[in-house]
Amino acid sequence: MLFLDGVYVVDSPHDNRARFHWVREPTSAQLTQLAHTTARRVGRMLEREGLLERDIEQLDFSDVLDEEDPAQAMEALRLSAPA
């Protein structure tokens, strides 16, 4: 498997050549924030589709999240079968 340490970007609309731009690895805090954001967005989408039901006892679960354990974002929601 190949992992790049950057991204390819077309810098100019007149020049279609993609150039590689090196980027630093994400920090632990950035990865944690990404996991929380992803869990929140996926949870809201699943709720809209009727595939997920928010736990009534934890309507706002942001205050129970442990910054060291982003998996709690999904544990704060309870799966339920569609009615």
C-alpha cells in the first residue's frame, strides 16, 4: 500500500499539471477532532434516514465525550431498527 506525505494540486487554471505539495502529518488533536466530526455527521445522516435513534438520556452527548477516546461519539447514539 502506498501512502503519500502530501497532496497533488493544480496550482493554475492555465496549467493543468498537478504539483506535489508536502504536508505535515496530522496531530493527535487533529485526528481526534476529525473522528468526532465524522461521528457526529454520520450520526445525523443516519438519524435523517431513520436508521439511528438518539438516546433520549443523552440528547447532547458532546459533554460526555472523552477527548482521548473518539469512539465514544458513536457510543452516545443507540442503533434501532426502523419502525
